[in-house]
Amino acid sequence: MDDLKDEVKSIFSRLSGKLIAIPILVIIIGFSSVYTVDEGYMGVVKRLGQVTGQVNPGLHFKAPFIDEIIHLEIRTKKNVESMPVATKEQMRADATISVNWTVKKEAVLDLYKQYGSLEQFEERVLDPRLREVSKRSISKYTAEENINTREAVTDTIKSEFMEKVSGLPVAIDSIQYENIDLPQIYLTSINAKQTAKNERDAEQFKLEKQKLEAMRAVNTAEANKQSAQLEADGIAYKIKVESEAEAGKIAIIAEAEAKAMKIKAESLKSNVDLIEYQKAISWDGKLPQTVLGSNPGVLMNLK
């Protein structure tokens, strides 16, 4: 009887274990069938080691246990390369060049098939070509040009690098010529040369300023001269106008007086009594004190 009970318990124990294991297995399979790809990444699907496709960011389903998802970043990446270089005059230096680049979204699958990973692509393709192009481009310019015309050197590097990576599954966003370390003795001579140039430029600026000030003084003097001339011309014109006006006035008065005298003379000529009347009204009432005799040389005193 006890053996029967033990057997029944054993059967129920095995059945309950299976009933518990089945839901757990279903849950595991369910979780293994779902995956997500974060923003800024693309997913590459591998089935039993073979690449079958690529997926965008978001929620996706896969065959559990046989599909593997590789996440590749498609955000902008920056690679910095420091390398020994030589300038056009064979001066040794150390340069630092950086490149910002992005994997083309539509070419993620091709990149993974060819290179296996972004790290492999950088190590085997991108970085070596950047170093090669940078060294060749820097060697086309003198040390001074690498310092003072860095933008031109950068443009050369970018132009050659773009040609070098043409056809690759990446987009080049920008290239920066970040730094170049030249020998200290050369930098000292460059600084001395630049200081002398700055002093020469300052002296030239001073001379130009003095020249401008002299020209300004001449222009001011000329303007003052013209102003004085205009003022003198105005005064002379005013005097002329006033003189002509005064002469005209005098002429009019003289003409009027002449006419009056003429009229008066004609009146006196035609009227003798009027002459006597004028004498009478003009006499002050005093008799003459002297009189001439028959002899013009004798003057008689009536007193």
C-alpha cells in the first residue's frame, strides 16, 4: 500500500514539474523572439552565421535561438590621427588631423559584409587612408604655410581624402587640421620674424596715419581759404551793391535839386518882384558896415 502511494506521488511530481516548465519555456521563447534597435543604430540580422538583412531602429521580431542581431552605430563619429610628417623643406614635425564621418544608413549591410564591424573598417581602411593623404598634403607646403595658411592645407587634405574614400559606404562630414608641432628653434625664428613684421606694419600704419592727418590739414586749410574767399566776395558784392544804391540815390537827389533850381531860376527870371522878395526875406535887418567907393582900391567904413 505504501509503495502505491509513493508511486502516485512520483507521477504527480513529474507531471507538476512539466506543467511548470512549459510556461517558463514559452516565456523564454517569447522574449527571444523580440528585440529592439536604439536610435542612432542600425541592426544587422544574422541567421546561423549568414547575414540576411538590416533593420531600422524600433521593435522587431526574430527567429529565437537561430537569429543574431548586430548593432552598428550610424551617428557621426570622430577619428583623430596624430602622425609624424615632413614639410616641403623636409622639416620634421608632428601633426594632428581629425575627421568626422558617418556610416550611410542604406549601406550598413554592405559595410558589415565587407569589414565585419566599424572598428575593423576604421582600422583597416579609414585611418590608414587619412594618414596617407595627410602626410602627402602637408608635404606640399612649407612650415610657414602650414602655420599661416592652414585652411589651404586643410582644403587639400579634404579634397584628396574625399577622392580616396569615394565609393565607400560612409559620408565624410568634415576634416580638421588641428595642430602641427614644429621644432622649437624654428618657432623661435618664426616669432622673431612675425615680431619684426608687426613692428614694420605698425610703423607703416603710423606713417599712413600721419599722411592722412597732413592731407586732412591741407584739406581743412583749403576749405578755410575757400570759405574766406567766399566771405570776401560776399562783402565786396555787398559794398558794390550798397555803393551803387547810394550813387543812385545821390544821382536822384542831385537831379531833383537841379530840376528844382532850374524851376526856381526860371521863376526868378520871369518875376523881378519875387527876386526882391527873396532878398527881403533873406535880409537879417542889418545895414552894411563897409562900402566900396568909386575907386575899387578904397574901402570905406560906414561907422
